[in-house]
Amino acid sequence: MAHLEPLMRRNFLEYASYVIVDRAIPDLRDGFKPVQRRILATLRAMHDGRFHKVANVIGDTMKLHPHGETSIGDALVTLANKDYFIERQGNYGSVITGHGAAAPRYIECRLTPLALETLFHPELTETIPSYDGRKMEPVALPAKLPVVLLLGAEGIAVGMTTRVLPHNFGELLEAQIALLQKKPIKLLPDFPQGGVVDVSEYDNGKGKVRIRAKIEADGDKEIVITEIPYGTTTESLVASIESAAQKNKVKIGSIQDYTTDKVEIRIALPRGVHADETIPQLFAYTDCEVSLTSAVTVIRDRHPADLGTDEILAWLTDELKARIKLELEHELGLLEDRRHTLTLERIFIEKGVWRDLEKAKTDESVRETVWKGMRAHKKLWARDMVEEDVTRLLEIRIRRISAYDIEKYKQQMDEIDAEISDIQKRLRSLVKTTIAYLQDLIKRYASRWPRRTKVAGFDTVDLKEVARAHIRVSYDAESGFWGSGVKGADHHHTMSEYDKVLLVSSDGTYRIVGPEEKVLVPGKLVWCAPFDPEAGQHAVVVYRDKGKMCFGKRIQIKGFVRGREYRLIKDAGGTLDLFVDEQKPGEVHLRFVHKARQRVAEATFDLDELEVTSPGAKGRRLAPKPVARVKRLSGKGR
């Protein structure tokens, strides 16, 4: 097996690298995963202004993507439902309800005007052969939008994951303008489902956010949910509410889902339950509030990189400026080529160079005649001629020569010169040009995608405060058991799953428990009351040890391990006589064990004189003799 280890190591690393770079993690340059990029490239190649069957788009994309039609179809539907780059026709399902799309043969799509304008430039797009070498596909689309932040992304690769939260279209472009103007920016996520988001821990995409549904009370007995958290659907939200109700964490009468293209979930409340107390419980125990961790991992220079959202936008803004410069230079080159061509045509026709071709007998002499005639007017050239220029001149037809219009030529040259001057001006002020480009996109498109998620800070719901007291516990003196599974006649309580109870037994032991099903209490239960871990329990304890000597102490019970047994009586075999929680416990009467010729048979002791000590301490001796009976003279004791 040893000789297989190098092979396995190499193959696993190659596989891991492939999944990371070419499957699961989006590229920083255009913000797309390979399958998304191939879908868009296919739609661009098919584009004729009309809708295309999704089944046909999937078939054509498979020429570039080797991983099957299901992955392509799912990615296309997901991308189309984000509503920026693919225009839909037919049933694409719903991100709100969670319903799936219709079969690919029934739905259609095409590129949106925004996609055509901002994602493609064939002349400036680097391409590579597809997996089978029959087609060429783009390495990255020449995107002029911060796509990775606009769409968001989720992916699981080998050893890493990515979760980029989506952001608002207009806010991203405004932030790019601010970066170009050297101003500070603050990027906050925006979700298609709306809701309310707390971004106090977002930390430029390296932290987390908490998202809440939009919940309102319709009167005191009905609750309406009109927006849901990102990553949930109305079906999953309703299921989480029903699950919480079955566990008695939330009490509801009925729940109805009236969602169409807008969310509307109505919750009716039963008698005795009110909306203002139920809404916090929905946030605490259901998917009405979810927490999302943001982990921005992207591919940069063929390597995964963990970046902040501000860092990504700054990089993409620099790329946008470089992209606009490259496109302007390309356009300038085309205009200069056009001016060069028109200039040569004018010389060729107006100076009569074409007439000399009648004397040439061979192809070589024809080309030499053109070169000779054009060199005579070299000072009029826009740039040096090449052989391709000679070929182009020789392809001019006689009809065009005879109908040559010098005025039209001058008009064309004036238009070209004006365009060249304008492009050169924009290249000299590239920052202003980029800002103007972004402002134009904002003016034409931003109103289509207003902010949908409200940004607001909100406190974490304290589960203990909103928990319903629905667990009934009791004590059965005959069996000695206490708990929710006990049907006893004593010490009835109703408590929540977060409440604690202090149980003190007659043998001097105590324990602090939650709503357990069954707990065996040794001896007799002498104290059972709710326990607050913050405040603790103050008490005065009177007990007799196994030698009947009587002791008292004032204690505070605070630190504890749930369910663990603790002792109030240091030596086993003693008896707990009093457990009093009053600040002024009063006096106790002590009757001594009877002995012959005993002159003093009883005594009293003021419990107010006791000092605070630890629960496990022995305490102060209350009488010099063994005590047969302890009786409290004032106050109420147990």
C-alpha cells in the first residue's frame, strides 16, 4: 500500500484544488462560479432578443459544463430568481414559499438589458478551450458590476466554505463612487425576503448578522408576519412555529398561510394569550429570528482568499476603472482604424491612384502600383500603411469610386475626430469617467431594486424571560419522588424549562434542579421553592446532629451544579428541624433530652443573632445539652 500513498496524495490535492477553484467558490473578477459563467456565456451566444426554452439553454451549456443537466438547471433557476441578469418567463418557483420551478421544457429565459450592458465585451474577453476542446469559453466575464457582493454566494468545497451575503444594487454603486472620491464607506447586506437585520457584529463580512421576520400585532389576539428572514421560506417558518407550539414553547390557536407573491402568515392566539407576550417568544423559539455567519472566501489569482467586503469593493472599483480604460482604448483604436481607412480611400480615389492600375498586368505589379501611388501622398496618411491596407483598397468597387462624395467623407471625418477627442478627454479624467458611468447606472437601474431589509439594532431575546411556565411538577410524600412525571398532592408548581427549584430534605441535604421528570428526595421534603441563580437563596437553618446537639446558622446558597446533592448538616445522621427564609426569623424553643435529676429542661434562642456562614459549615451551637424537640416561637417556618 505504501507505493499508493504518493498517488493518493497527488490525486486528492488535484481534486480538492479543482473543487475549490472550478466548482464551489466564486471568482472575484466577475463574481460567478464556473457553472453560472457558462450559463451566461451560452445565453449571450444564443441572444437574439427573444426568450429561449430553458431546456435548450441547458443543452447548449452542457457543451461547456461537464457536470450534468441538473446542476445547470438548478444554477440557472437560482440565478434567474436573483432578478438581475436573467429575465424569466414561466414558473420559476419562489424563494419566499420554497416551491420549485417547473420543468425546463416549460419555462423560458433571456438576458436582461443590465446583463447585456455590464457583463459582456467579446473583443476584450479572454477565452480558453472547453473541457472537450470543441468550444471556447470565457476565463472570466468582463463584468463592470461588483457581482459577488450584489448576488451573494454560498458554496462548500474541500476544507473550506464561503457565504457572501447579498447587498443592495444602488448602495454598492454609491459606495464605489465614494471610494473613487476617497470617502469612507459602510456596506450592509440587503436580502430579497426583506425582514429586519442587526449588523452590529457584521464586521465587513467577517462576522455575523441576526435577521428577524417583520411581525406586527393585528389587535391583541392576532399576529401577522409580512416578511421572513433570509434563508427561510414560509413553509419552513410555519413548520418551526408549529414545532415550537407542540413543545409548549409558544401557545397559538391556529396558523394560516395566505402567501402569494407577498408574505402573509396569520397567527390566531387562544384565550389568555396576548400578542405582546407571544411575539418575543416567536423570535426566541422559531425561525422568525435566525443568525447567519458571513465567511467571504473568493478566488483571486486562482487561489482562495478570505477578504472583507470593503476590501473586495475597493479591488473591484480599481478593476472597474481599468476595465473602462481598456474599453475606451479599444474604442479609440477602432476609431483611429476607421479614420486611417477613410483617409487612404480618399487618397486612392481623389488623387487618381486607381487609374494607374490599368497599366499593371500582374497581381504583383498591381500591388506595387498602389504602393507607389499612395507613397506619393504619404504626408496625408493618418499612420503607416500595411499590406492589409493595399488589399482593402483593391477591393473597392468601381461604382463606389464613381459615386464618391467628398462632402460625406468630410462629415464622417469630423464625426470621427469629435469622438476621438471625446474619448481622449475621458481617458485623461478616468476617475470622473468612472463616476459618471456609475451615476448613469444608478439613474437607470437603481430604482428597480430599492433596499428591502431594514437595518436596526435589537436586543437578544432572553429565553428565560419569555419562556412559558407550562411544566407542572409536584411531590408524592409516600414514594418520595418529585418532578413533572409525579402525580402527588404536595408542593405543586408550574415552571418553564429554564426555571430552577431548590429542594431541601429532612436529612439535611439539598439540590437545585430544573423541571426533571423524577427526582428521589431522601427523607421528607421540607422546602420546595423557585431558585434564582443570580440572587441565590438566603436562609436560617436549625438542625440536630446524630448526638442530638442543636446548631443554627445563617446561609446563602448560590453557586451550584444542577442536580448535585449538597449537605447542610456536616455529619451524616442528623435531622433538619428548621429552614427559614425570613430576615428576622425570631426565636426557637428547645426542649432538652430528659435525664434524671435534670434541673433545666428547656431553653430559648434568638435566631437573629446568627451570623452568615457557608452552607456546609457546622454553625453555632444553640444549647449546651442534647435537644429532644425544636419549636419556633414566632414567624412562619418549615
